[in-house]
Amino acid sequence: MLDECRAVSTLLNGTMRGKSLIVLYNDMEVGETSISLGGKCFECGSRIAGALKGAVSAAVFVATLGDKVTECYNRLQNSYDYLMAYWLDQLANVAVDRMLNHIRTGISEMAAQSGMSITSNWGPGYCLWPLSDQCQFISLIPGAEKLVSLTDSMLMLPMKSLAGVIGIGYDVKYHVSGCSDCGLDYCFYRNQCR
């Protein structure tokens, strides 16, 4: 098993090409159940709006490990190497989480220079924020179409891509996991956070 994990790690390192784009918006408005950014309004629900309350600006981002990870995963699946595909998927999850941590750290350091703090990251598909907002949300990031595309069901391609918003303000709170703000009982990630 250890040999398989090493092989997958080597495979992932050889295929991963992480990229991200971040845009700062200084026109963020937070309502009871919505947020407005860049002249666009998103009905994100009261939990997410509450978590972003106090933010005066926002960093909107898209990040991806690149299409080679998807190609490698599909190749493993098509050759019936499900165990290797599983481990590739798990290690890619860790890689995209690290990428998100790097993005958050950079935004937090930038905010701290002005005496501000950041919130957790949120985006369409989180905690009752309709995934159908994904297309409009992604359009807030010039050049995002060069990194990711959306399926008809609004999932991002390549796999292991994510988009989100991080609130920035003087009176905001960061939670280690946005799961603590979410009441969605059937969410896989929320159940892992318990």
C-alpha cells in the first residue's frame, strides 16, 4: 500500500500545475440573505451572509490544479486501476486544500496591513448557496475562463478546481471551517467536521 501511495504522489507531482486568480472588490455589500459584488447580487442565504457580515471588501478567487490531474484520473479509471485513482483523488484534495490555505494566507496578510481581518471562504454550492450562481460568480474574475469551464450542471472543470469569496473587514471573524456556520445536515463535509 505504501508503494502505491508513493507512486500516486509521484504521479500527482508530475501532473499538477496549480494556478489561481484573485480579484479584490471594494464594493461589497452584505444583506440579510445576500451579498453584492461588482454590481452583481447573489442570494447566498442567511448563514453565509451572516458569516460575511462586517466585510467591507472581498477577495474573489478561482483556483485549479490543472487539467493534467483530470486526465490522469480518467486514465486510471479507464484502465480499471480504481485504487490508484482513489489515492490520486485523495492526494489532489490535499493539494487543493493547501492551495486554498496559501490563497487565504496571502489575503489575510494583505488585510492585516490595513488592520483588517478575513472571513472563511464561501462560494456557490456551499451551505445552500445555489450552484446555479456559479456562472455569474465566475464572471467576476477576468480571465477565469482560461483556467476553468463549467459543465451544464455548473460543476467546474478541470476537477480539483474551486472558486470562492473571502470577506475582508475590521469587524469580521474567521472560522477554521465554514462548516460551523452551516446547518446543511446532508453535506458530506459538514459531517466530517463534527
